[in-house]
Amino acid sequence: MDHPPNVDTRVDAVVIGAGIIGASSAYHLAAAGHTVTVLEARSGYAEGSSGRSFASVRSQWADDLSIDLSWNSIRTYQRFEEKHGIDVGYRPTGYLLLWDESVWARQLEAVALQRRHGVPVDVLDPAAAQRFVAFETHGVAGTTFGPQDGRIDPHIATGAFLELARGHGASVHFGSPVIAIDNDPDGAWLVHTAKGTVHAPHVVNAAGGWSAETAALAGISAPVVHSKRNVYASASGAIDRDIPMTCDMATGVYMRSDGDRLLFGLSNPRQTDGYDTEVDWDWLENLLTIGSERFPWLADLPLDSRACWAGTYENTPDAKPLIGPEPSRPGWIHACGFSGHGVMQAPEVGRLVAEQVTGGAITSLDVSSLGPERFVDGIHGLDMVI
């Protein structure tokens, strides 16, 4: 932990939050030559959504921007050890999606779009996909498989970004919750903690599920809430082969192997918003009932309750992130609300944050659709995402 900030601390940018989005933002800002202070309320990094995630990364999306955010990030993870000498746990274990007839034609259009972006993706009939995992094929029109999708270690990756940021002069402060935010007469931000105040022209809100409360301190709206996700784990030795990240898109059941365990889950549509990391054992029965229709063997797997956990998504109303400056106060930069996709998009988001601070605008990708303006007149274009 670095020395606490004091009332005389002046930097180019304050990053609030030391999850993987904040850590990537801090690194990219510092590497671009900016002075940076990271403020984290908890005692360490990746203690919120990042560290409790399913740690899977995929490039199979149906729109240009999401493909770019994810595929560019995956390629960064692929090259991370070569470039920085740190293995962040990227493993191309694959991502298998099972699609029903009602959406299959649209998904084939998405595959064509993904390939135009250079994303490797295979189209497999249900019988061919059985080599990855056994499933009932009734109702499955086809499957897609991303061989370069897979997983990383979010703890190691977050720590690596922070270590690299420090190497470029950034300071990182744990146990430093932000208690107030206001402006000096010139409009720069004054970010107050119990240990001191940091003065900066730019603030990056990367506070995850706490981003709404953080923004409210500055009089800014960021409609982000916590939503619990349970991850259930089989006993060790319960499976005898590697299973890629597999999603039954009709039901939302997902799973992947972790060594000789199976990890699996399903979002609860009745989940109450709020930070909660207690495993919901009642929901497990619903999951097994739904999941065993597609994966009959799932109901017979022995469970290891000690290996199960719960984390939270940081959800926005349309399940898409908030990225970019606040229109009326451009020194405030949103980097939050990733709705379960922060780990897979963090490297690219950090780069975009640095681009905004350095050049005053994000120009390399069109992220205008992810700005806060879309919430002014209500929610439009809600998509199902997993």
C-alpha cells in the first residue's frame, strides 16, 4: 500500500475503484504519461465483482462495438505475458453457445459479423458439438464455438495492471473510501477521503456496483446496481474431461470445468438488487430442474458446498456499460456498469479511458451508444446478455 494521499496531492486523474476496470484504467493512464492516484475502499484489489466473477472471456457478440471491446481485450490477454512478463491466466479453453431455431438465422448473421472483425468462430451442428459436452439436442438448431475464447485469472490480472501502473508512477491506496467529491473554483475535482484530499481535473468512476453512490457524491447519475450471481461447484473428480464455457442460450444455464470440477450457474430473474455474496441454496433446485433438461447428467453430480460462491454483476438498466465522459462535466469519466462483462473487456476499456483523458475524446471506437444520455428518456433496446 502506498502512502495515504494528503491535502496537497495533485494528479492528472483519480481512479475510484481497484477492480479490474479501475486497474486497467490506471495502467493505461500512467503509461500514457499521466499522474494517477487510485482510491479503493476495500483492503485490497479485486475484492468486489472482479474477484468473484466466472472469469470467462468471449468475443462472440452480435454488434460491432461489443465485438471490438471483447476481441481487442482478449488479444491483449493473449500477448500479456510476452509483453509484460506476467501470466494473467489466459487459457483458450473455448466458448460453446447452444442456439434454438428461433434465433439461429440471426446468430449466423452474427457469426459473419464476428469473422469480419477477425474473430475465429466455428459453426457446428449439435452432433459435432457433443465432443465438448454431452447435451440433449432437442430444440438446438446449431452451435457456435469460439476457440480463442476462454478464461483468465481476474485476481492476477487486476494485480498485474496495478503493478504496471505503479511502475509508471501511479499510487494506489487501499482502505480509502471516498466520502465527498466537490470542485475547486477552476472546476477541477476535489476527491475527499478520511486520509486526505486529492485534486485532479479528471475522475474515473470505476467503482463497480458502488458506482451510483460514488457518482451521487458529485451530483451525477450513474444507474448501476448490484445483482447477485451464484456459482455452484461439483465435488473434485466429478468430471473426467475439460468442458469449455458452455451456455444454453434458450435457458441461460452456463457451465465450465475448473480442473476436475464443474462450475455452473443460472441467473435468477427474481433476484433483488443489492450487494449480497451469500450463496442462494434454494435457487440451486431451480437451476438443476432447468439445467437437467438440457444436461441430464447435471442433476447427478455431487456438489461441494465449500467450493461454491456468489458474486455480483454491476448492472445497468439495459445491461450495457457506461463508458465515456459525463456530457455536462467531461472531467468525470464513466467506466462502470459492465453487467458481467468487465473482466472480458477491461484491457480495451482502460485504453479508451486513457484516450479520453489524453485527447479529450474517444475516437478509436464509437462508444457514443454507451454514454449516460441514453437513460434520460427511458430504456431502449434491452438485449439478453449472458
